[in-house]
Amino acid sequence: MTNPYTVADVMTERVVAVRPGAEFKEILAAMERGKVTAVPVVEGEGRIVGVVSEADLLLKEELRDHRLGLIEQLKRLDATAKAGSRLARDLMTSPAVTIRSEASLPQAARTMATHHVKRLPVVDEHGAVQGIVSRSDLLKVFLRPDEELASEVRRDAVEHVFPLSHQDVDVRVEAGVVVLAGHVRDASLIPLATRLARAVEGVVDVRCELTGEAGG
């Protein structure tokens, strides 16, 4: 079976980061330079200590002319503190939500969804930044060529499940959609072959037209 794709396979290794002492305009310049909406804040030899996003910086603009009442100030202590700050160490969200390079793509997607973030710094066992993985990076697997997908589906699903009758199965892929057609010896194994085909990285959907003999 082919090893599943990991974060290391799709992440961007070039990382634009700032130091804790970076000032407001320096952070903005880093975001513009990297064409990103958030940057890791690192210290020492690259250990991540937080992340500054556009949302953190926009608090300064949001609260510039807005005088908060006492109750609202108490509710938004963190926001008002950030609005009055200009250094990365005071503007950043900490601890940063990160992921390891060996994590699977579904793990990365779940982490992003759980924490409502669009990208994750990728770190090693010491917390040093190795790269960045974004939502768009996770979608890269869906750009795999149809021929490559067909070959993997045939090897990891069809031949694996139907070692005796795989030659009677036709595997077609068009725009990421897999079609399995033909006749197999054991109909009870068809759902398993369908699940394995759907699990291949980059497969959009599976249409199963297989028929088989009851009870093998």
C-alpha cells in the first residue's frame, strides 16, 4: 500500500517570520513580502512563540476612534491591549497552533477547522519552524494526474482486494472521479474496494459499477 501524503509533502518550506521585537510596520512589511495574512513569531534558532495575523493588526484600526465603555473594556481586555501595542510580542497570539511535518493531511485539516485558522506553522520536535501549510496546500493532492490516480487505485484497491479477478476490473479516472467496472468473484468485497479507492489521496469521488458472485 502507498504511504499516505503527509504535511511534509505539501508544505511551503520558505517561511517569512518575525522576531518578538519586530515593530508594527515591520510585521506588515513581512506579510506583504510573503503574500501571507499571518506570520510566525520566532526566537533563538527559530523556535516559534506565537503568530501575528492581520486580525491582530486590524484591532489597532478597529479601536482607533471607538471609545469603549467600562464593561466592554473588561470583555475585550486582550483586544484593547493589542490595539495599544506595536511589537510582535504584544500583538501575537500565543501559544501558536502548530503541526508536525509527519502529520497526515486530514489531521492538518481538522486542526485548522478546530482552531479556525487558515494556515499552520510546521515545527520539529524542538518547536523550530520548518515550514507553513495552508488550506490551499492541502488541496494540492487533488491536482494529481488522473493516470497517476488510476494506477494507484488499481494497485492499492483493486489488486489488493481482488488478487484472483483484478484483471476483470476496469479502472477509469476522469477529473479525479474514479469509475470501477467489471465482474469479480466475491461481491462481498466490493464495498471494501470502493472504500480503499476513495481513500487514495486526490480522489474526488468513486462510482462503483462492479458486479460479483454472492459468497465468493
